[in-house]
Amino acid sequence: MRLTLKSLAFIIPGAIALSGFWACKGSQERWDGDYDNIETADTLTHHARYLTIADIGGGTVLVDIADPWNEGKYLGRYALVHRDSTLPADLAEGTAVVRTPVDKAAVYSSVHTGGLAELGAIGAVCAVADAEYFPESDTVAALIKQGKIAALGSSQSPSAERLVASGAQVVLRSPMQGISAPPLPSSVIPIELADYLETSPIGRAEWLLLLGELTGRRDEAREIFTGVIDRYSELVFKAGTSAIAKPKVLTESEQSGIWYVPAGESYMARMISDAGGVWPWADTQGTGSLALSLEKVAERALDADVWLLRTFGHTADAASLIAQNKRYGAFKAVKEGKVYGCDTSVKPLFNEIAFHPEYLLADYVAIFHPDVMKDYTLRYFSND
């Protein structure tokens, strides 16, 4: 029988349900396999929607990355085989073999270089795309200057010559719907990291386990991820004990006549709910964003208690909102000074929350329910 994850009798483990997400506390389930010489396999993932990792023994880990846009199809199927182990027989057709630990990887996103750095595997990064977007304080920026990491140019058209010269074994990149990735040299295996498409904060954080498997840092990744689950669970519990009523929450602002707000099944809507907030569009379907007019937003959120804004290069407060559009002055959050801004040019929100959603959740709980977070200092947002 050919070895695939689909051929295994996948069983989601028993877990503790808490405010809409599953917290398995790092437990493992085993299932019986029905293939030659392999009796059992360990499921290493339990939360991610698009990632499945299973250790089938013998130094081999099977990885399936589902196609978020085409049900039943895959962006990639991989056999991660330890460099000292023999290849398993009868791998399914189309399975890419990656020898691990990978010691030379090209990485297209600072989110993933950050995850590798936390695992102690930044030394495996040999090349990056979009180098200009790495801040000077980032370790990667320093390594680029030292010539230890190659700059490949744009992620949309990276230099194949520099990629080959870097000696990269794999490329870690993010797939985009309807956009074909540039072709890679035959010596390089693309690994499509679809973590940003997960709708569960814990599900997205679980993708750190894949980075751990690729670089031989399984234990480190599991320890970090278990800590994320524990802290996230504690914060959800804290929010639930607050004596303050759940506030109605509004996010972002109108841009070029359109106000994008998270749909009811989205990552951000889930996080606002977990933090003890009320999302005005919780009853809508979809995992992306809703494109609304200011008038449509006002219909549901004119009385929002809190307004959260992410900006780049400037701060956001009630005064700046009114200066931008006088009609914003009619919103309750503006009148009562409950506007919280995060300048992402100086706050590493996007790079950190992929694998540490508890960081952002802590800010949300502190803003929505300050009575249970009295000694907490906001990490990303401010109300100055």
C-alpha cells in the first residue's frame, strides 16, 4: 500500500473545548496503520485546518498541506526523512522527499524567519526574499549585511541564480490564490506555508511544528506551542471571569470608500470573541473580510464601545480619526476616547502573532476587561 496521510485512519484526539477552540494540552493519539512494517503512527497536529503531520517511524514524517481553495486537493505532500534513515518504500506518487534536518532554506516571509529564530534555527536560513522589509533590529538584516544570508529580490520574481548559489534545499513561501509562484530550479523543493489562511489562532500557531520538523527542533517547537495553548487558554478563562460587560468592538477604518471588517468566521472575529468582546458581524459567513461602506458599518457599530486600529507610520486616536473624517466623531468609541491604535511600523504585531496569538489576545483582554489584567502593560496598542 502506498503511504499517504489519507490512507491513515485519522482520528482527532479528545480535547478540552474552550471558547470555540480545542486545547489538547500537547496530548497525542495513535492509530493503527494498515501498511507493511509500520504498526502505528503519531499524529503531531490537532488544530490546523490545512496542515497534517504524522510520524510513521523509521525517521520519516509525512506532511500534507491542503489546498485552501480546492477541497480534496493539496498544495504539497512531503516525506521528511532523516538524513541517516533509509527512504520508506511505496511513497505515494507526487510526494516530495526532504532530507532533514534542513540546513539551508530560502525563506520568503519574516514571519517564518522569526519562527526559525525562536526555534534556534536561524542558521538554517541561507536566503530571503523582500530583504528591504526586514527592520534593522532583525537578526536577518544583520546577517544579510554580513553576507551570511543572500537577498533574492522580490518574492514575486526572486533571482534563480542567487537561489542556486545560496545552496538552498527548500524554499518556504506563502501561496496566493490565483497567482502562480515563479518556477524554481529543480534542485530546490518548494514548501507552501498556508498558515496565514488558518481561521483559528491556535491552528495557525501549530504551523510552528512544521518548522520544527524541518530543522530537527521538534521538542523545542512542541514546548513553545504547548506554552501558547496554555497561555491562550488562561487568558480566555480570565476574560470569562471579568465583572465588566462584554464590549462591542469595531476595527480598522474606511479606506478609499471601502471599510473592510473581518467576517464572522474569520481569525480576527474568533480572537475578539475569545477575548470577551462582541463582534457586530459575528452572524456573517466567511473567513475573509466584508467590504462595507461607512454607512453600513455605522448601522451595526455606531455604538461600539472600543475601536481598534492598525496603522503604519503614524498613531491613531480620536483626534486623528476626526481629522481624517468628521463623521467618525459620531461613533461612541470616539466620543468616549476608547480608540486604541497600533503602529505596525514600530510594533512587530504581524511577525509575532502568527505563532504567538496569545500576545495579541492579552492586549485585547486588557482593553476589553481591564479588571482582570490590572498589572498588564499593552504590547501593541495604545490609547494615547
